[in-house]
Amino acid sequence: MVKVSVTSLAKVAAFKAVILGAPGSGKGTISARIVKVFGVTHISSGDKLREHVANSTDIGKQVKKFMDEGALVPDETMISLVSHEIESISNANYLLDGFPRTLTQAEKLQKVQPVNLVLNLIVPHSVIIDRIKSRWVHLPSGRVYNVGFNDPKVPGKDDITGEPLSQRIDDRPDVVAKRLEYYVSKTEPVIGYYKRLGILKDFQGDTTDEIWPKISENVAQYIKK
């Protein structure tokens, strides 16, 4: 029988979570609040991919090859990247954002780095489409603002750098509607999988301010501040 010390148990993360939500559902805003209030580590798979490519790491070189060809990054590569990031934070509490995107990825992640909570944001598609029409982005960092919802401190400028904000071409309503349909088709199996595991929590509302209190209450059950 393997003995585990109290010290080792204390280091094990109590909050190993995934956040799911359609494009424009407020994942970025909710994630930022969780990080600020509870001090967890936010692991954005998209941000990490860009970092690895920019730094020409072994994973970055693999990823760049697929990105240059316009192909999807293979599941095994994504699992390797995410596992590396989780291991690098030495079992700290973390929130995984942007991964998993498919059932296969969810199943493989649960085998190598099992999560214990999945936060699923449910926002009506009509609300998302209206919101995204007013979305502005700081392209270098990926920070997102929404006029009338999550306004920048200075109109048209990023809060951190003061640099100009831009609107993405793919934020047109017709394009957004297609992206939402794609998200639903890909994510339904993932949601079903986590629901069967008993670790999925749904949070429904039109705004992050409406959803946040319930999310905060749930997260607090896993983290001792």
C-alpha cells in the first residue's frame, strides 16, 4: 500500500476545472473574475498554442505545421500541450479554457489529467449575436470588450496597453450564427460526457453579471480562500 503524506495531499489541486461556452457567451469575463477572486491559474489553450509557436518550442513547431496548412491540431498534440501546462503549475488550482473541444479530447484529458468541475455557460444565441456585433478586440493579447456590456475604460482603446481595438471580420451576424451552430454540434457530446460523469454545472442567463453569483458560489466550494 502506497503511503501519501499530509503535505502531498495539501498540494493536490482541489479545483481542476474546465469552462465551456459558445463564442460570445462571456467565458473570458467569467474566467477573469474567477482568477481575480479565487487566485486560480487560467490556462487558455489558444493563448498557449500561440506562445509555443512564437517561442518555437517542440510543441510549437508541431502546431505551426498544422496551422500553416489550415488543418486542425491533432488531439494527441493538444493533450500533450495541455498536460504540459497543467504539470508546469505544480498542482495549483486551475481553470482550463478552450479545451477540450471534442468528445475524444474530453475522454483523453480525463485519463491523463482528470478535472473535477465543468462550468457550462448557457446564453441565448440571439443575445450572443447582438453582443458580438458590438465586440471589439485587442488583437495582440486577445482581450475582448463589448460596447454596452464590457466597455473599455477609454472608447476604442485597450485597458492595459492603450493600443487601438479592432473588430473581427468573422463577427458578422451571419458568420456568428454559423459558428454557434458548429459549436453546438461539436460540444453537445462533450457536455453529455461530463454530465454522465456528474461534474457538469449549467449556468444560464443573458449577462455575466446575472450568471456570476451562482458560479462564484460553486467555485467557492472547491477553494479555501
